[in-house]
Amino acid sequence: MKAFESHKLYQSKDFPLVSICIPTYNSAGFLRKCLDSIVSQTYPNKEIIVSDNASTDETEKIAKEYVEEYKIKYYRNKKNIGGEANFTRCIELAQGEYIAVFHSDDIYKPEMVEKQVQAFQNNPSIGAVFTMANRINNFGKIIGVDKIPLELRNNGIYHFPEIFFSIMRNDNFLLCPSAMVKCKIYKELVPFNEDKFQTSADLDMWLRILIKHPIAILDEKLMNRRFNDTQGSYATTYLRTEQLDFFKVMDYYLSDKSIATEVPTHRTLSKYEFLKYRDKVRRAINYLIKKQPQEAKKLLEKSFSANIFFEAITNFKKPKYFIWWCIGIIISGLVHLGLGQYLERSLHWLLYTLKRKFI
């Protein structure tokens, strides 16, 4: 595939305008690397929009340097309107045929936008394009990878049932900071349902798109997705004792009988039950760190079902199932022995390791 930048004439038919939106808040530490990766995209016909959610650090100063040099568009909210509302504002500001809402602490490979636009042109019926990613830490070191579930590989184009049921088995693999969506679809579906689904409002958006349109997932790691302790989603998750918002979305769709009756196998439900078990273990660790052992004990009671044990011992290709089961047993044992609250430092280390390796 020829790089689009080799062409001198940017005809709208061949090079539709892409709006690359960056909602941001206090991201001065990583914003330069993010913007450098976006202005260096090989795709030529793009507008770059930064929507600053009332940052109090040097985010504005850095963004305005790129306004002067690269003609990006910078907007600043008078007050912090919340993450999902800032996402919606980005989409409202966008004028392109396609909209990508990228994250201000991630790094995007130069050919990412080009390959996503090519996917739209090759498959006019799709509503969105996602990619896979490397996971990096604060220092840019790769600490993991995101992968398409094995049962979906080599397909390329996907519809609602196969994606939804695969998410039930594997957790959410539709990476929000990789999404590029047709503008007309985004503008029909916004706002994000933040009031109902909080931090998983993006997953609800992807499922609403899938109900009407197929999507493409490029099985390439076209970005580096950062996990850092100043990131909004990380801060929300760390020491969380409430159930993941992910389950609000999934249970909402499963409450629709037309979807629930199509669940392909009992094993799919069993794997979904294991995801809930894993979440309980994470929350129990957080309760212990907060020195609330009775809450941890209450949470883990009746958590060790036959389905959970079966998933733990039969997924030989995914040892993380067995690891999570063992951790749950150990944590439960510590709680019943009254030792959990004395292991705060070890539990912090365990939580950090789990988030890096088995997020």
C-alpha cells in the first residue's frame, strides 16, 4: 500500500477528511509525545483537535505550541465537564468524514490513521475500525500487549453477536483509544451514556454501533497504550471496591431476552461468571488494603462455585484463570485467619502486578 503522503493532490474522494480528537486533562507529562505521533501520521488530510478539560498544569501551553507550528485546533472548557462529556464535545467539534478520539497519553504509530481509512474504503458498510496495541508504562517500556481473542482472529469484519459473546468470554478488547468511527454514526449516537454506565460508556457506544453496523478490527499493534498512575481510568480503578462498570453494560444488554436467548453455549456464561469472580478478588484485595477485612470476607463468601473451579482447571492455554482462582483462595484464607489487614505492602505489590500482567 502506497503511503498517502506521496500523493500531491488530496482529493476528498481518495483522502476524506479525518478528525483526530484528543480530549485531555492535566496531561502535560505525556502530551508532547502524543501530539508528535499524531502530527507525524502519514495520512495527509486531517484536522487535529485538542479539547482541554480545564487543565491546571502546562497542558494549555504545550498545546498552543502545536497550534502555532502545526495549525492544530485548541479548545479549552471553562470548567471540567467530566471525561465522557469531553469526549462528546470533541465529536461535536469534528468536521471530518471519520472521527478518531485518541488519548493524550498514548502514542500512535505513523501509519495508523492511513490503515484505518484504508479499512473504511475497502469495506464501505463498516461503522468503525479498531486496532490492537502494545501496553506501555510511565517510562514508555512495553509491559504487555492487547490481542484479538483467538476465536475472532483472521476474520477482520465483525457483527454484534460474535463481538458481544466474545466479550462475555474474554472481557472488553475493543480499545477505546484506537477507535475510528464514521462521523454521521457518531453524531447520531452521542452523547455517551455516562450517567448509566460511567467509565464503560465507551463499550456501550461500541455495542450501539454494532447493533446497526459491522466493525473492523485490524490485528496490528498500531499504538502504544499507556498505563500510568495519573491516568483517569487507572485512578478510578485503583483501590476500587465497587463492581466494574463493565458489568453494568453487559448485564444491561443481557437483560434483553433477544440477546440472552442467543448466548451460544453454557461455557460462555461460565466464562462471564469467572470475569465477575475475578473482579470480586480484585475488590477484596482493595478492601484489605483499606483495612476493611470484614467487607472483603463478605464479598468473597459464596464466590467459589463449581463453574469457577471448572474454568480455573480447564483453561490450560490461559493460566491466568488458575492464577486468579488461587489468589482468590489465598485471599479468602487470609481473611478467615484474620491476617489480611497486616499484609498491606504485599497486597499493594500484588495489585500492581495483577494490573500489569492480567488487566
